[in-house]
Amino acid sequence: MRLVLMGGSLRSASLNAKLLGYLARTLEARGHEVSTFSGEALRLPLYEDAEAPAAAVQALHAALAKTQGLLIVSPEYNAGIPGHLKNAVDWLSTMKPSPWAGLPVLLCAASPGAFGGARGLMAWRATLANMGALALPETITVPHADQQLDEEGAPTDARTAAAVPRTLDAFLALVARLR
């Protein structure tokens, strides 16, 4: 399967970027073709009514046009969507054909807090639904990620570590049914 992973933070020590890297390696080890967009690849000019988006937006659009599923690994900023990711989504929403219509999405987050970024993922659901994307009901969240992610980004908490492959399996099954 062709999958795109998008997210993380613009910070170099991002817990979400660490989780994104782990998920990308896990999916590649399962034989999937993975493209990732994080960090500087998502440092885009602010969305405005311009004639042509930046080359980085065109690359992201091209990857989403070919993908079968998207994983968004998103920090939670004040229980909401981080500006740099929302900006990328806003740029993509203007492009034709829409990459969002019918696109299966898995929402993921890591946070030093007790909720693991889950509150921010609720905001993502409304945005994605508005554009026609189909978010899997299950999510991957890593609470206390500053203590619960190893050097490779793998969750060390037994419950979270067991949930990751189950949730990936559910997402991949959804993608296979829809695409």
C-alpha cells in the first residue's frame, strides 16, 4: 500500500516527529511504500489567496493524489490543531483534484500530558470531515510521551505498545476496503 505520513512539530526535539518516524519504519517493515512530510517540509508560507502554492505544497498534493491512506501525527496545541499543520491542510484544500474526498486517515498524537494529545485529535475530525476525508474511529495516542517513547520513537508503555499494531491493522483494513 502507498501511505503518506504528515505531521510532527517544527521543533527539532518533537515527540510527534519521533512517533511519526517510528510509525513510518513500522509500516515500511510491513512492506508498505511510505512518504513522510514533517518538520521543514511543512514550513509553508501562510495560506492566502495566491495564484500558485509553493513547490512544497505541490509535492504534498502529488503524494496525496497517489496515496491510499494518510496518517496525521499531530501535536496538541491548547487542545487544538497546530498552525503549521492546519496551514498545510488549508493549502491542500484549494488544489484540484481534492486530495481529501474519500481519503482514509489515521489520527495519531504524542504528548507529555495524560491525554496523549487526544483532545487535539477531536478538532482534526471536524476539519477532515468537512473536506470529505474518512477518519478511522480509533486513534494512536501516547500519553506521557516524554517518558513513554524510546530513542526510536516506539511506545514503551505495554498498553500503548499493544494498541499500535492493532490500530494500524484496523486502519490498513479500512484502506483496503475503501481504496
